Amino acid sequence: MLTGEVFDGRFEALDALGYDLPGVSRRNGTDTRLNSRVYIDEITSVAPTAVRRAALRVMSVRDPRLARVIAVLGGSAGAKTVIVSEPLPGVTLNRILAKRRLDEAKASAIVGEAARALLVASAARVHHGWVRPACISVDGRGRVMVAGTGVDSELALQAGVRRGKGEQADATALSRVFLACITGKDADEATEADIPPSTSPAARALCERVIAGKGFQTLTELVDTLGAFDTRKLRGLPAGVDSLPLSLSKQAEAEKKRKRDRLDAAKKAFTGPRVTGGLTIARETLVKAEVEADAVSGSIPLVVAESVEAAPVEAEELEDLHDILTFEAMVDEQAAGAKPTTQELFYERLHNRWPNSRRITRRLDRAHDRAINGGPINATPIVMVLLLGGLFVIAIAAVITLSQGFAKDGEPDKGNIYPTYSYGP
């Protein structure tokens, strides 16, 4: 398939795209009749006829959460087998899980909607057969879409990687997707220790079931296990991917880099040329420090000093460096177990309501940073509250004074005059 090639007089092939299954050459395309974007797949597997038949069966299934197969071309001798399908909108789940992970509410909404969509296909005796994060997407309105129903199953079978076919295989695969969303790790690598502590008992039981290698018999059983979920939590997800928490592996890498940067900064502060007892101690021979800290075990950084030929390192300098690194480890340990502040909870709720707001996202990031690293108190809101309160008190006092009136010069205050009494008839 070449760029600019036109199929069926209306589908024009554009730039090439990658695909995670062999036997497919995928390109972006344009439906010139409807002026819309499409996927154009040329089937190059060992049995393209079987793939074409699977695509024809999928065309009879109608559900807005299932990517439609628009056209199936080929079939005659020597002709290419081409499948034109609806493209996935928004962001695919594998792009999110490459660096980030999802909270329980978003993961339940995505997996639950995908399960309901595949229930519609299952009622028509059509099954996906190869459910994975790459075939699930979420758009800006929070709509979940599943692609590759039926077709990916046949491609995976011919490639020798399919785990199974039928509703049970789809339910088990979706439960593995849920585990990957919660932990940010591949379902084959995740352990019970990777499940976040804030996970509800029902979701934790689901994850433990997947880790133990136990699947679900039906999609209905999976939906019932997930319970009630709200797809409104998914609104604005493509634009708010960068605000999602890092996956466990990326979080560990970021923590390791941060500790390494702190160690380098501490070494620079204590390894410059200094004069001790009339002798200059060179920077490269003063001290060698290593930090062996782990957020889980909470171990204390260890400082190892090498002896130097020019002059021995003073014990006070090593103690100072040790104290700094120990303090950093204590701060990290306290921050890891700290509860969210009121400001964090406030901006987190606002971010869930308006995930596309950059201003709220910046405020949320700043609240996270202040909760960990601290910072000066922002006195502006306090001053404004005091100022408005003072103005309110002054206004009330003025209203009371005006309502009572003022006494004229030389006249007594009428408010204090006793009424006159008459003793005559």
C-alpha cells in the first residue's frame, strides 16, 4: 500500500502507522466522500480470507463504543484484502500507561464501559479475542471506544499469541487491563504490594484475583464486580494525562533521580577546596559519599569517606554531611506517609470537575509541592479577609449611627429626653 493510493474510489491512504500485531500494514486515511478520517489496513497475514470473514461479521454489530468496520475490500483472486475502520478518538490506554497510572474511579469507568460494549458484541456471537490497552481509547467527552473486535482475534491466532476466544477470554483480559490501570505495571509483573493502599476492598479483591491467575467466566460478572462507575470522571482525560500520577516504575526512577540530585548537591557543598590546619584538601580527594535509601524500608543514608594522601578528612565534615543526608531521608519518609492536605483535597476536587483547566492543574501541583517541601505562607488571602471584615464592621457602625441620627449643637440628645407628664385636667 502506497501513500496516495485510493481504494474503492473513496478511501485514500496517507501516512503509515505502527500496529502491535503482525500481518497488518496500517495507514491513516481519508474518506473523500464523507471527508472523514479512517484507518486503512492491508492484511498481509498467512490467511487474509479468515480475517476478511471476521471483519464482515463485525459489520453487523452496532454500538457507539465499538469502532465500526466501514468497508471490507478484496476477496477476488490476486486482490488485496483491505479493511477500512473507524479510528480511535482521544488517547489510547497504552499511551497513558506508558508513564502514568489511573485511580480506581477512572479505571472502573474505562473497563466497565469496555465490558458493556463487548457484551453487545457477545450477544451477536462476536468476541474480541485480544483485548489489551492498545485497543481501548478515551476521548475528551469521556467516551470509551474499543477497536479490533473479531479482527484482532484472528490476527493474534495466526501470529500464535492469542490466549483464547470467547466471552470468558474477553472478561479475563479486561480484568488484567484493570490491574494494569491501577498499578501502572503490566499484569504479568504486578504483585499485591503494587496495589495502592487507597484501593477499595472490592477492587483489591479483583486485582488479587487477577494476580492469582483467576479470571471471570462472563463479562456480566466483571461488570457486577466493578460496581457502579461514573463515566463523567473520564471527561478531559486526554488533555489531563500529564496530571495523572506516575506509574510505579516511573515513580521509582523519579525518586532515585531526586535522591541522586540531592546527593550531588550535598557533595558539592562539602567537597570544594578548603583549608584545614594549613593544608588544602582537593575537591576530588576530600570525600566520597553514597546514599542507600529506600522509600519502603526507610533505611538511613550511609556516608563512606575515603582516606586521602594530602590530609585526612575531618570527622566534623563527615558528620555534617551525614546529618544533612539523614535529614533528607527523614523528610522523604514523612512525606511518603503524609495524608493529603486540605488545599490538596480542595484543588483535587476542582481538577476532577474541570480537568482541562491549566490554572487549576498548576494550583494542584503547587499544593502537592508545598505539602512535601513546605514554603512561605501566602498572606494575601489573610490580609484580604481582614480588610473585607474591617470594611464590613465600619459599614455596619455607619448604618447604625445614621439610623439614630445626630444631636444639633446646643440641643440635648432627643434620645435621652424623658416624656413630660401633665397633672392638670
